[in-house]
Amino acid sequence: MAFKGDLFKKIFAKELGTGVVESINDLRDKEFSGTKLTPEERFALSTFDNYRLKILNAQENETVFHQQYRQLQVIANLSDWREFLKEEYTK
């Protein structure tokens, strides 16, 4: 999917010092700690999980699978969870 490359550009193009971003993994931590997530936050988690599965299931060899897996970990740790509210990730 072309979206992943675009997302990497968005993540790494941000200037330092622009503030703290709440990531997908931050939402997971929040949920696991017992804090109730908003419907928007739950939707973003669900969208990311579906996106992740779509990317990983499309891989045809183990080496590329592991590379994609690592890239998705970076996205989950560094990208703003609101990115996954966009329609392009639900297709």
C-alpha cells in the first residue's frame, strides 16, 4: 500500500519541538490502564489494526513481512492516532 510511505513522510517531516503526539500505542496503554476511550479513539485503534492486518497479510515472503512489521511498529509508536481517522485507511 502506498499509504505507509506517505505516513512515514508525515511522521519524520514534523519539526522537533512542535509538541507531544499521542500515538496508537499510547491509546492502547490508556485502555489497558483502565481509562475509557472515546468512540473516536476506539475507531482509530480498530482502523489501525485492520490496516496492519491488510499490510501484513499482503506480504508474500518472510523477509518483507518482518520489514513491514517493524515499520508498522514505528508507525504505532510515533504517528498521531488521529491519522487513522482518515478515510484512506478504511478502504
